[in-house]
Amino acid sequence: MSDDLRETAQRKLSFLQTMKAVAWGFFGVRKGAGYREDTARLNPVHVIVAGLLAAAIFVTVLVLIVRWAVSSLT
């Protein structure tokens, strides 16, 4: 079982490519062939880190937009 875990952790896509795949996932625009290719090559650890990073950026942008909108009303 540890061999499977090592193999999964050593997949080929870089962290930047993983961020790109996660960004496409956030928008919901992914072709079936690209999705299948990514699932075969993405490193699960990179996906988790990229997802958390993308979610934090998304929430930060929303908070900044709300602060800007509220400050412009006063």
C-alpha cells in the first residue's frame, strides 16, 4: 500500500499546472479529455494545496469587493 502512495505522490504535473487545472475547475469549464488526463497525472497533495490557496484568494477578493462597496456608500 505504501508503494501506491509513493506512486501517487510522484505524479508528473507541476504545481503551476495543478493551479491551472484547479482554476479551470473553479470556473467549471473543463473538457472531458482534459479532465481525464489531469486526474491521471495530478498530484493529490498539489490539488489540496492549490484548492485551499484558490479558495483563500477567492474569499479575500470577495472581502475586498465588499469593503470597497461599503466604503463607497459613505
